[in-house]
Amino acid sequence: MTNQITDSQILKELKLRLSKLLEEEKTALKEKEIRDVSIQRTKIGIEAFTELDTPELPISEKLNSEETHIEFHYPKDKTWQEKIKAFMKYKNKVVTITQIVDGVKEYEPDYTTEKLQAAISNIVSTMVKNTLVATYKPKEIKMKGYFYGHPLWFEEGELKSEYAPDLKKKLSW
């Protein structure tokens, strides 16, 4: 008796394997982003302790000073998802679609603001559906739309305070 495998069985196995690989990739990306944030914070800590010889600035002020400001490196040759994730990582807090558009439009001169708004809205929506991005709507203010951020910035569905937006600044729509 020969063991014959049908095309549909092979296809089913391949789809199952692809699903597992995509889950592994998603987990690896989350781990990489956690590691990147940890590296960023460690560098800031090192810089703060390296500059302790200036006693007039407490450490907390050094950590929030412009000296520790990290420059945004726009990934021009990457996918839109990677560009959006890079911007969120740069901001290191939840952002609105408008903030993403304002942050990337100087790097995308071929697009009008309206086209960027439409493209980024569509891509962020897809990212939310694929759980690559999570949504946040503050209870303190009334607003249209959402803030978006990395899923690891949330704990049990609640946004961690270090990733909260500055609600004192006027939001532009």
C-alpha cells in the first residue's frame, strides 16, 4: 500500500507552516522592539551618568533635556508599515494619524498631505487589524479618532503612563 499525499493536503500543511512562521516573526519583531527600547533607555542612562559632573542639572532633568533627544532616521526604502513603526518608536508615545502625517511628510515630497493622510490611515487600520498597533482613546478629553501605539505599550488593555500623550498640547485635526 503506497502512501499518497494529495495536493490539497500539501497545501493545507504549507498554509499551517506559513501561519506558524508568521506568528514566530510577529513574536520576534515584538522582542526586537523591546530590546531596541531597552538599548535606547540604557544609552540615555549612560549619558546621564556620564554628565554627572555638572551638578546644576538633576538626573531627571538630564533625561528629559534636548541633549538626550534622539534624531529621527526615516527608513525611506522600507514599507509603509516600517515607516509608521519607526515614527512611533522615535516618538516613544502614542500618536495620532495627523501626527504621523506631519512627521513623515517632509520625507515624502511626492505625496500631498491628503494622499499621505489617506495612505497612512489605511495602513494603520490594517496594522490595528493585524494587532501590530493598538488604539488608545483618552477618557479625559473628547476627541475624534484615536491615538496609536505599539501593543507592548499597553498592559491589560490600559496604556502604560510612560507612553501617554501630552494632552495639554492642542491636538490638530
